[in-house]
Amino acid sequence: MKCYIKLIAVLDKDENCHFVELTSGLNIITGSSSTGKTALMEIFDYCFGSSDYTVPEGIIRDYAKLYYITLQFSKYTLVLARDPIEPQKGFIKELTNLEEIESLTKGKFNFFDDNFIYPLRDFKNKLNRHFDIDFSSIDEDASKIKWSGRRNPTPSIRSFTSFCLQHQNLIANKHAIFYRFEEKEKREQAIEHFKIFMGIVDQDYFYTKQMQNQLVEEIKSVERSIKREVNNESSIKAKLRIIRDDYYSLTGNKLLNIEIDEIYNKPEKALQLLKQNVIKIDSTNTNYEIRKKELDRLLSQYIAEKRILLNKKSTIESSINHISDFNENLSSINLIQDTDIKTCQCPFCQSEINPMISEAHDLTDAINWLNEELQATPYLAEPLKEELNSVKNEIEEKNKEIQEIETNLIKLAKETEDLQNKTSISQLAEKYQLRFEIILEEIETKKRTNLIKKLHDLKSEEEKIQKEINKRYSIERNLEKLEFEINKMMNQIGKKFDFEESYRPINLNFLLKNFDLFHRDQERSTNTYLRAMGSGANWLYSHLSLFLSLHSLFATHKKCKIPPILFLDQPTQVYFPNFHDDNAEEFKPENSVFKTELTKIDDDLSSVKKMFKEFIEFCQNHKDENGDILTQLIVTDHVDNLDILQDNDKNKQKTNEQEQKSQNQLYDFNSYVRARWRNTGEGFIKLKK
């Protein structure tokens, strides 16, 4: 989403307006300590919907009545404002009138009327729409919502700040790279939502995935129905077989001289043969005894099988109960978020010794794996419940089989009793034949659903949807492509920074699956993660290389929703760490370093100039077809009046006068300074006497 910050402002309690005007490209705000430089980033974050009010304690916080910023889009200006006293609300208004826009620097409090003030949640939703973020659901499986009662968090503009803000305590941090990632949930959301922010997937993707997963559930349901129908078919065949065997044991003759499978598949043919059947009695047969023994054997077998199923049911129910108990206690478990690695120093050369870096990384991977497994635990009960239902159905079927055997044993006993009561064998045989006919007529007239065809149609539809998803989105391929672009750009940028010799040529790798960053040593085939890369300069340049490459991506990908706005707070602190004592009216590098570092000051200043030269060139290399710069870098720092070309052109050939003039204009540090607060009493808020 192409936009930039045009104004950051504070309206004080006397309704005086204090502001900094910005442009696209590089913006430098420089000044001595405690003048309000860092507050600019915090004001932006607050106006951009942060629930936390983190503007630093001091004059700004004491006198502020209202904070506001303007975002410049191609066709309109968007005004965002927050009241420090009412953090649960936000002001948002779209402007196209030039007069209204200009009035924002004149401190008119009546501009911020109540008609454009909304509860914070509604404020964020309205702001989301300006960045084309309007997702009602990003769940891929609707059945999980039913089961868990929870939806996946939808993407928000708040996740943008992880990519846009590099605070003073973060920009050269070896343990953390992204803002807000100390909260595990926000970290996971930002990683998961990245494919949405980059325009790889849209709302239709999630609706389509829900349809696909619904089809998958229907396929499973039909497969279960087919299994039940197969079981039902087996049951009917078993009944026919029992009647046929009973008839044979009674009469000594076969009811039909064809197999049961054929009888089941062609009931009309079997019925015709039955009508032609003449009952004949073989009084010499001993089939009754054989039949009785077979039924007794089957009864014993089925009872044993039922007991095995009952044991299995008990085991599954016990497992489900254990999972249920664990889920109830899961919320009280503190998931391990990170590890803190302590380093020691050599007492002679003062170099850091990191003997456990590899083990620490393995431990971090193990922690991440454990956290993922713990989070997946609530879903483990689902397949067990399905298996439990299946076992219950099997037990029910086994009960029916046992009941059928017992019924047949009773029938055999009844036959003997009927014969004793002078009922003829022919009459009993007719009863069996009649029962056989009734079952055949039910088979013939029953309207059976074509489950096989239905299953085939459902699978075809699911495959069709999967092909459509692959064609429209190609998520894995697109993420791989983005990762390649990020890594390529990151190393092009990194080569221009002063990494330590052991990391040259720099070969940084960034993984989109978990947002890990490491240097790959091709010769040794080893990965050195950020925390193990030694000095503060390496950490700083790793951060800068990554974030500049990400913002190159944001600026050049048309579907990207993240604005290419990057705040860098105190990036030179690695070289000038003693900036807290910088209160002079003119920036002097020697005042911002410790006495022990004075011998390195020229080299450090040269590295800083290279850094700002890269900032300028980065912005110049990202222009649209009209020549407008697409990115916005906002650097708040103590350094000032840098002669950027002084140390960077030593090895270059002399250029003609016109080219030299053009170069001097391009690399003129002061042309990028939007505010300078060095003189006594100067700062973001300067109270009128």
C-alpha cells in the first residue's frame, strides 16, 4: 500500500500546534538528548492504534492534549488522532480539501469533531479498510470453529508496526529483530498473516479452503456410510444364509442351488426360483445336530470378540479423559518463550566467548517444537472421539450378531417343540421359505443410494477446488520467491555496510516460515544466527539489511498492503554510545564516544557516513514510473552535518563539474533534515513564554 507520513503533530493544552513535516524518501530528525526525537515514533505508533500509551515521560507527555498524524495516499490525506486521556477512542478522517489539510498545522482543535471519533476497535477497523484489510475470517476449517469455539485472529494494521518500527533498544539487538515479537501470540500472527499482507492470498482463499475442508468432511462421512452399507449388506446376507441353513437342517434339502452373493445381487431371479421350489423332506438327514454345534461355536466367538471391543472402548475413553484434564490445566502452563544466552569475555583480549551458541539454537528449536506440540494437544481428542464412535458401532453390530445367534438357537429349540406338538415339517419349511422371500422382496424394492457415485463426485469436486487453489495462489511457490528476493536484496545491501571481516562476503538468510535470520558460511557449511554474530555493528547491519530489503519488497509489490514506512531510532548508537551526554549546540563525534574509543573515531564516522549514503541510495533506487520515491525512511539520531561523500569517494575517478554538483546535491545531509533541535530550549515541543 503506497503512502507516507506527511505530518506528526501534538496539540498542547494551550492549543498550540507542534509538528514535523515529512516527505517520501529519507527524513532525518537530529538533535541533542531529550528533545523529543524518539517520541515521534511513539506518537506514530499510538495514532496507528496501539493500545499502549508509550510516549516517553517528559514535556511532551505533560503538555499534550492531542496527538495526530497525517498519511498521504495518492488521492487523499488521512488524519489519525488519539487523546492521551481517552486511549479507548480514536479519530479518523479522510481529507481531499487542500485548505483543510493546511489547517492541520495551525492548531485548530475544533477540526477534531466528535463525528469522526470512534471506539478504538471501530477506529482500527476503519483504518484497516484504507490498507485493503477487510477479512471477516481467515479460518481454513469451519469445523474447528465449531469444535473449539474459537476463530483465528484476523489480520490488522497493528501487525504492520512489527515491520515499520525499529526502536532504539531494538535496532542493534542480538536477541530480538521485530517489534512486538516478545509476545508469542503477536509473533505468530505476524508470521501467519505475512502471506495476506503480501497479497498472496485474499478472503476468497479462506472461503475456498473452508469449502474444500467441508468437502473433505463429506467425503469422510460418505466413506463411513459406504462402510455401514457394506456392514448392512453383510448383515442381510448373514440372515439369508441362516434361513437357508435352517431350511437345510430341517428338510435335508437346499432351498436354492445358488450362492448367497448372487441371490443378494439378483433378488428377482431368486424369487422366480423360489416360486418353482417344491418342498421335499429327507427324514434321514442329521443337519440339525451340525447346525446346533455351529451356532454354539459362533456364539462363543462373538462373545469373545465383543469383550475385546469393550476393552478397547475403555482404553480410548481413558485417553480422552486424560486429554480433557490436560486441556483444563493447559491455560495455567507458562509456555517457554525464549532463551537468554550469557556470554563471557576473555580477560586479556576482551573478546566474547560463545561456546554454547549451537546448543542454544538447538534448545530454541526444541522450545518452539514443544510449544507447537502443547498447542496442538487440544485437537488430539478429535480423532480419538471418532475412533470411539467407530468402536461403539462395532460393539452394537456385535450385539446384533450375538442376538441373531441366540434367536436362531431359540428357533432350533422351537422347531423341536413344534414337531413335538405335531406341527408338520412341511409347514415349518414353508415358514422358512416365506421369510426368505420377504427379505428378497425388501432387497428388490429398496431404493439404494448410489454412495459410490456420490463419493466419486465429491472427490472430483475436492480435486477441482485444490487445482483452483494451486492455480490462483501457489502459496508455497510465491513464498519461496519472496524469500529469494528478500535474501538477494539483503545481501546486496549488506555488502555496502562495514560487517566484520569474518562475515565478509556477508551471506544473510531470512526464513519466512519462522522469521529466523542467520549468516551462512558456504565454505564451512555452517549457519551463524544473529545472537552469535559478535559485535554490535554486525547486529545493527543485519537489522538494517533485513528491514531495507523487506521495505524494498513492500514498495515494489503492487498487492502488498504494508506501507513502506520505516522508522530507525538512533542507528548510530553502536558507534556513538555516549549520546546521553550530547547536549552541545553542535554535534561533535568525540562527545558521543567513551574516551577509550577516541582512537577509532575516524573509522567509526566513516562507517556512519556509509550508512547514511546507503539510506539515500536505497530511496533513490525505489521510484515509480513518474519518478516519485516509493519508500519513506525516518531516521531520528544525534549525528548531524555529515559530509557523506568525504570518505566514500576516495577510490572514485574524478567527475566533471556538473556531475560533481549533482552528486553533492544528492548526498547533502542537510537537505534531508526535517527538524534540528540543538539550541537551548529547542525540541519537538517548544513552549511559548
